[in-house]
Amino acid sequence: MTNFKNLPVPSSLIAASIEAPAFIFMLLVATVMPLPANSKPETVPQKAPAKEKTKDKTVSRTYILQRLSLALLKCGRTSEALEKIDSAISLEPNNSELWQTRAYILKQSEKPKATATEIKRPKPELENNNYKLAKEFHSKNAYKEAIEYCNKAMKEPKPPSAAIKLRGLCYLALGEEDNAMTDFEHYVDLAALSRSNEAIKTPGEKLSIGDLSLNLQLSYSFKSVPQNYLRLKKLYSKMIELEEFHNEAFFERGMLYLGTGDLNSAACDLDSYVKGGGFYHRLDALAWSIFCNKALKREAKIKELFEYIVRESVFATKPELLFLQNKNFTAEELVAVSTDEKDQIARGTIAGMVLAQQGKLEEAAKFLQKVIESAPTTSAEYFVAKKELERIQK
């Protein structure tokens, strides 16, 4: 029982008690008494509603799709960026942030290429902010002007390392692939050095590789030169060692190996991509991993991959995987099942490679030739199809 003698009683309550009955006095005292520390209203639930626990997985997936759509937008892949953000919206249609992201992507895709005269030249007091200006020019597709300010930024007393990466992206957009590759190599070396400095407690910025592996869209004519092929393979290897966004580097290096006929190395990289939780190329990596292991006659590994498909039900009905499992899909049906050009390129490459493995070289050549005629020369499929067709025609 509460000891009322020990409670501080305000003078107003004492005054009230003179004229009020005793039970009213006690009621007034109760209103000023603090609740015990462990007291809680009975109406407040002790746990969050069970339905809140089921949101984590969806939120995580939509976040990944949203970030991926923005990364694709930066690479200039607007249609793919819209596909990813639309997938996120289908999961959370009431999420206003996702709709804002979609509007932003659409707005960016409508930006016309700016000319030098359309972009305001910097005021003299801003000349020391060259990297910021370079980014502005790059965002407006004025790549030559962006390179100019990257060069100025790199002559500053403390040059920003990110200017090297940005200049490489500008060179790539202008088709100057050798210059772009040189800048990317330099930047990745600096990123590795920044981690070494961090390990030995030397102050300095830790450089981020970010989505560089997705941006390395180099042409077949560049990649087919043996020296450049080795440079690119080495660059992907360094990215993998840095363990940042390395899944995409695994996929890209795996496709390089596949194009040159090194099926063993390709299988290892593609398997690492699938096991490592790679997202963007997940289906492609799984399909090509099955192809490589079937060509290498690795029955245990093939069984493991087929079991993975069963566990991940989202893949169960994918035409390319059914085709690779010999489940009532001809090469012609595989390509015809979709009218989407990107799907036809990916599946046409698989069909051509499988037919070549089966010794049906004439049929294989037809599929591979169609891929070459429709695929971008910077795509992995173009590289693989072109290399295989060259082997067939020898």
C-alpha cells in the first residue's frame, strides 16, 4: 500500500482538502503521483505486430533493385534501369520513394546532350573546384569539357583520385578505349594502395571501386587484341582481390574466359558469382555455369546446379535453363519464346554454343551470326558469339 505520509502534497491540494470530502482529496493526490518505473499501460502491445517481421525481406529486395536501377542509369542503360525500378515498384506499389526514383530516371533519360556553349563557364572564384565542374560536364554528356576539368583537377596540390576514374568514363563514352583503360588501371591501383595505407595506419582516403566493373563496356575490337585481353583480365582480378562489388567482376571475367574457350576458368568464376549472391547477372551466370560444366562432363557439379534450380523456384520455368536440362526445348523454340531483343541475344548465344558443342556447326553458326548482327559490340554475348563463330569457320 502507498504511504501517503511520505508523498509531497502541493499546497493547492491541501487547500482543496479543507472543503472537499476525503475520497476527493485522495483522487487529487493520485493524479499527481508518478507511475512506478516498471509500469506500462495495458493497451500498449509488448511486441510489434507479427506482420512487421515479414517486411524485412521485401524491403531489402526493393532497396537492392532501387540502387541497381540508379547504377544502371549512371552506365547509360536507361531501359534496364526502368525495368529494375518497375520490379521494385511491383513489390511495394505504395512506396513513394520508388516512384520518385522512377520519375528521376525518366527525367535523366530525357536530357539532351549539352554543347560547350550551353554550359556556363565557371566563374574565376570557382576555378579551384575543378572536379566538381568535371562532374557537372559529365552529367550533361559534355565529355571533352569534363576531361579538361579532370586534367585541371589532377594538377592541383591535392588532386582527387576520383578524377582519374571520371576521366576514364569520359574517354570510354568518346570511344577512346585505350585511354579509358589506362585511367581505370591507374584508379584500381590507387584503390589497392589506399587499402594498404589503411592497413598500416597511414592517413588517406579509401577509394571505392563502386560499379566500375559494370561500366567496363569495351568493344570486341579492343578485347580481341591479346594484349588488351590480358590487361582487362588482370584488372578484373585486382577488383576481385579488393572484394568490393567483386561479384560483377567475377561474371565479367568469367565471360572473357568463356569467349576464349577456357571453360574451366569460366566455370569457376561463374560458379563464384552464383554462390556469392550475384544479383544483376544471376540467371546468365547460372545458365553459363551449367553449359561449361556440361561441356567439361562434371556430373556431380551439374547435379548440384540442377538442385539449386529446384531450391530457387524463381528459376524453375526459365526457358534457357529448361533447354540446358534437355526438357522439351529446341534451339529454335528457345529463341522464339520471347520477342525481347535482349532475351533473344542471350538465348541465341546459348543455343549457338550448345549446338557447336554437339557438333552441329552449321546450325550453330546461324544462331551465332544472328547474335553478332543484333548484339552491341560491347556486350559479353557479342564477344562469346564472335569468338565461337571464328573457331567454327577455321
